[in-house]
Amino acid sequence: MSFAPQIKVPATYIRGGTSKGVFFKLDDLPATAQVAGEARDQLLLRVIGSPDPYGKQTDGMGGATSSTSKTVIVSKSAEPDHDVDYLFGQVSIDKAFVDWSGNCGNLSAAVGGFAITSGLVNADRIPADGLVSVRIWQANIRKTIIAHVPITNGAVQETGDFELDGVTFPAAEVQLDFMNPADEEGGSMFPTGNVVDELEVPGVGTFKATMINAGIPTIFLNAADIGYTGAELQDDINNDDAALARFETIRAWGAVRMGLIDDIAEAAARQHTPKVAFVAPSATYAASSGKSVAAQDIDLLVRALSMGKLHHAMMGTAAVAIGTAAAIPGTLVNLAAGGGELMAVRFGHPSGTLRVGAEATNTSGTWAVIKASMSRSARVLMEGWVRVPFG
């Protein structure tokens, strides 16, 4: 009996925002994995350690959470006026499935630095000291992200004093601009044509919902309508199997209503999108670290689920959706934050707070968002080769 050999693939393990992932240069992958398809998916699944019925990803680089079961492929961009193409793969933990349907906003913070260090950004663009704006083509959703990466002595500056709730240690700040973040996959920023709908979920109930395609397709609900306060932490949701099943049912029916799938049965093969989040007016609560978050320091509370579990902080792409929805009067997010015209909001999540801004315009009754901005940080944790049975 013959077995697939272990191969060595150049890779970098990076924390971006509140996520971690394995980063690859496209041309470092085996030839069969340099194109989309089964070979690429099988390689990335094995790198991360999925599918794992034990849910631990012990035999791979994954960390057994949606935030740490991620892969990124970066290459020189073929798009005009862009430096690099960035492709994100969300790897399922317990299924043999890589979801390519959306972006990871947190890992977006690491793409610019990785591109510079990997020689994918022209050297004449890199100052001795200062900021370099890396123009990134997000290939999953075909959108532009601009990462403003700090440079010291001609190299990416990763250490600093910027604190990001959900990340233990401070680091250098990386500002991200998500340009024209509305995702047209569902037809428009508001695929139903409404900023608030009545979402009927058979067997669960009917809820007010803001369904938006911005950053990542997201279904926003009022926390009170589904029996929550908006101050919940992970264990309050993730230890309740019945609650998780309800959220998944809501997600599936919302995906149909948004035009992302034709039948709820298709939701199982589209785990990464849409997201489900619930909002509430600001209130004082204790974050997962034990730190008190004061009601007067935030505009609203938001909790979001990713890959079937409540996220420990906030997905970067969901933060873009929050900022975008907050900027548009009448959405559930906007109303929870007090209503009116809002250029930026600071929201409370399970690990603390995050500020996100958006520039919205209304032309003849149609809303558009020019860009959404937020700050994250990123740090290389390990670089070299990942070994994986393949071939």
C-alpha cells in the first residue's frame, strides 16, 4: 500500500485582527492547487486539519474555531491599479468543505504587510518610514480594500501601542478602507429593497430584520425580539444547542429571502455567509475579559454568529456591515444606535468595543456607501513551510 508523501509548502501563520490564518503566495502552492478546484480545497483542508469529527483540528494548523480555521492566498494583481489579489478560504471544522463565498475582514489587515514582506508590492512604493497604501483586490467578492501599512526602516512595522479588544497584546495600527463595500451578489445593498423587513421563519417566528449586502451579507435582528439583551457572551449562546439551531434556521431562511440561495437546503453548503447578528441599545456589561464596558462609551450593542457559533469579538466584514447599516437611517442598526445621520459608531461586542465609520449617500432614494473604515492590527506568528500529506 502506498501513501501520499508529506510535502513542504512555503507558508506564513499570521494573526490579523481577532483572527488567525495560514497565508500562501499563489505561486508557492503545488501546481494543481494554483487553480480553484478540488485539489486546492483538499490541500487547504489538510493544512488546517479538517474535517475533524473531534472538533479540535489537532492534526493541522487550525484552532478549532471559526476565527482560526482560515486560509489566505495572495498573488500579484491582474486588476488595474491594484497591488495584489487576495483570496480567502473559510475552512469548515467538521466537514470537508472550504467556503469561498465571502471575505474575512480581520485577516484583511494582514494582507498588506504579507504582500510587502513577500515582495508582491513594487519596492519603489515602500518608503523608508511612514505609511504605504496597499491596494488589495478582494477576489471573493470583487471589491477593493486599501490597507494603510506602517513602515519603519523600510520594513513592515508590526509592534506598537494600538489596542484591539479581543487581542491580548498591543500592536501597530493598520487602517483599512473598504471601498464601495455593498456586495451586489444579492442584487443590491438591500436585496429586498427595504431597510427593514418582516422575516418569516417557519417553526421559529416572524422578526423585524435588516438584510444588507455590505462587507458581507448580514441579517440584523433586534436582540429583544429573539429573547436576548445584546450583552450575551459566547457561553450564553454556544452552550445552548437549541438556540444555535434556531439561529441556523433564521440564517437559512434569511439567505433565501436575500436571494443568496434558492432553497434552505443549500444553506449547509454556504456556512460562511450570510451572517446573523442581533443589536440592542447601549448598556453597561462585562466583557469576556472581565472588563466593564460602560453604556456611555458605546452607541449600541452587537453580537454576531460565524460558522454557527457566537463570535468571540466581531468579524471584520460584519463590522463593515454594522458601520454601513448604522449610516443609513431606519435600519435596525441605526435605530439601536439612536437613529439619525451617523458617520461612525462605537459598538460593544463580547470582547469589548470597536469603532467603525462609513460614508453613505442617497441619490433619488437609493443608498450607496463610498467606503467603510476601521482600524485593526496584524502580526506574523510563524513563517517557513507547512508540511502536509498531498499528492
